[in-house]
Amino acid sequence: MKKLLAAVLTGVMCASLLTACGGSAPAASASTEAASVAAAGSESAPAEAAADSVLNKDTLIVGTNAAFPPFEYAGADGTPDGFDIALIKAVGEKIGKNIEVKDMEFDSLVASIGNKIDVAIAGMTVTDERKNMVDFSDPYYEAVQNVIVVKGSEISTADDLKGKNIGVQLGTTGDFIASDVEGAQVSQYNKGVDAVNDLLNGRVDCVILDTNPAKEFVSQHADELTALEGDGFGFETENYAIAMPKGDAALVEAVNGALKELKEDGTFDALVAEYINNGEVPEAEEASEEASTEAASEESSEAASTEAASTEAE
Ligand code: GLN
């Protein structure tokens, strides 16, 4: 049933957005213009990018939900910052694209790809349902859902979740897991932090949220809350990836190529250290030390990625 709905939705998206589905869309002026940009485009971009590939644009509109620290949050100036934002800017630099970040609700990201936004990066887990709507890059991070409880709570196993009031962020994998719990009442919030606040207020019994944001929110209330690792509850490991329009093979190839290069040249580890591990470089991967040091000092700053299109010269 869900699959059927997804298929129908995909059809609707194709109909309203021919370009996203590789159909013979009316040759919009945008794609004519795009063709000339592509000619001057980056070397990472495969030459055979279809006329309607996102790669033909010189600015990628990137959707995120800046309420999921440390992957995305509102930075000091109010604009989205975090690991994912730094990563997509570094990807943009590699493939010669400017990056424009758009903050939106997590639940509307997938449906906005191909119309309001070109791609999404939001600590988004690869799922079969989402794969009916979008294509994913290679995974870049592993996570598992955590169960946040008030200290001293009786909840410690999957069985204990039955019949409970569970707070989740709307449309997330935590939401899907909670919805499968027998007899549970699921309270959906647009932001994970709002669910956590209702846990503090006693309005929900626990909150199911991805590892890193769960730890971050709990650390702000370390006296009252604790985050239980989801593997103890039988939750599966999840993989985060960048979501892209379905069928844009050239874009997927370029983004995967960029991710691979960023891992090889140490930039990726430097970003993990800076944003996720608070300065600690992952131990097993210190080989590319020089590259990481360089990447860390460059910090793939906003200015750098804004200029990415013009300075791309690899
Ligand atoms: N990883 C979860 C999901 O993809 C939550 C992501 C988020 O809230 N930003 O559903």
C-alpha cells in the first residue's frame, strides 16, 4: 500500500516536474542556459550529464532542517551550520557548484527535491520508502536511534515501550519505529528539541531520536535525562546519505566522486573531528594527517564555497 502510494506520488511529481524524471520536458530556457554553464563546469562532472541534470546549474539549492545538532543547527548568525552544511559545501567545492542552503521542515524535504530544492542533506537515513522518491549518495555516516528517558525511568527494553507515549520528530525514522510499537501513542513534533522539552514536562514517557542529537540534547539536561543506545532495543543501524532527484545519474556520480575524494584527502575526517568529535581526529585514520591539518585550517569556509565555481581548478 505504501509502495503504491509512493509510486503514485512519484508519478505526480514527474507530471508536474518533467525535468526531474528525465522525460522530454519542454526545453525550458533554464536548461539551454544550463548547457553553457556545464561547458565551463567542473572536471568531476561527468561529460554525459543529461540536459536536465542538476549538474547543469551553477548553484545547488540544498534543503536541510537546522534543528539536528551537530549535523545542522542555526549558527551564530542564524543561518544553518553544522557537519552536514560543511560537508555539502565541500562537495560543492569539489564539483564546482555554489551552495545555497534552505532551512525547512524535515518532513517536507524529500517531496521538495526536484522542485523547491535540488538536493537534501539533513542527517537523512536511507530507507526503502524514501528510495521510491529520491536517489541517495553513498552513505557518509552511521547512526542508531536512542531512547531518551528521565533518569530512573522504568523504560530499558523494547518491551517497556509498549503502550507508552513516545515523542518523536515528525517523519523521521524514530517516528516510523515508534509507530510500530504495540499500543504506543506517538507524539510528533517538528523539532526533536520540542519532544525533549515535553519529556522534561512529563507530557511524554520517552523520546526516540538519532544518537548524536539525542546526546546533545541530553547533555543540556544531564541531571534529569539519559540517552539509552537503541541497539539494546533492537533498533537497526542507519546510514545517512545525501538525497537527490531520482534518475539524475550524473549528479549521483559527481557527488559520490566528491565524497570519495573528501574521504581520501582527509577533509571528511577533519569535519568529523571539528563538528562531531569536538576536535578529535578518528584514530584509525590518521594516515592523511597533512591533508586533515590543511583542511582543518581552511575550514571550508562559506567564502570558499561561494567562490567554488570560479576557483575550481583541480
Ligand atoms: N535520521 C532520521 C531520519 O532520516 C532523522 C533525521 C532528522 O531528523 N534530521 O529520519
